[in-house]
Amino acid sequence: MTNDPSAIPAPPRAAAPAGDRRVAATWSARLAGLLLLLGGAAVLAVAVNLDANPAGYGTHTQLGFSPCGFEASSGVPCATCGMTTAVTLAAHGRLIAAFIVQPAGAMFALAMALSVFVGGWALWTGRSLYPLAAVLLSGRVLTALGLTVALAWAYRVADALLGHPWTLP
């Protein structure tokens, strides 16, 4: 036996209990769920307190925003023209009218409603939203979202050029 202190093995480090990490992960997941729930609910709460403009666009001016400068200068609606109106219609339960006015806006309203449920689920269960976020932020999904907005814009432009046959009551 030697008196060399380096020959004495160091005691093993105490690992953090697995429960501590799990509790922290649960609370961060609950916080993410709460934020998602509140974000979706806030959008829908604002929309339900608006009156959809019968023209199919311009509802956003009730929030203090100015009319669309792109549309005013070009005579063609912008890519988001009708979004607020569609979300407002959907928040009032008029989903078909919302899709007619602005398909991407109607889909956004549905996504906000879904975020309330998904956020509530994460808040209730403490389950992580990371797997869902990873899918939603994938290249394919983001490309599909961009394509959806582009197609909805083309629809809005065609509607405007034809004298709004689809959006007027």
C-alpha cells in the first residue's frame, strides 16, 4: 500500500435526481403551454370584438391601423389583404365566409383556435411542445405555409381584378 494521494479514487459525484430535471421540464412545458394558449386566445378575443368589413378587407382599420398602402397605390390587394376580416368572420363562427374572403386568414384563425387547445393540453399535462414545434418548423411545413399564402394572395388578386365577385355579400 502506498501513501500517494493520487492513488486514492475520488468519490463518485452525486448526480442530480432525475425527478428535479423532470419537474423543471414539466414547468417549462406548462409555461410554454400557457403562452401558446394565451396567444391564440388573445388573437381570437380581439377578432370576436371586431365587425367584419363587408367588402372583405379593411377590418384592420378598426384596430387603428391605416388602410393598406399597397392596395391603395397599386389597386391590387396585398398578400395579407382580408386576413383580419377572415379571422374576424371565423371568430364569429362564419367559417365558410372566412374561407371565401381569405383562405389563408381562415386557416390562421383555425390555427389560433387549435393553439388554445394544444396550449391548454400542455398546461394541463406538462408535456413538452418541442416535438410539435419541430414538425411545424420543418422545411416542408414552412414551404407549405408559404405556398398557401401565395395561393391565397393569387385568389385575392383574381377576386379584385374580377370586381370582387367572391367576397362581396
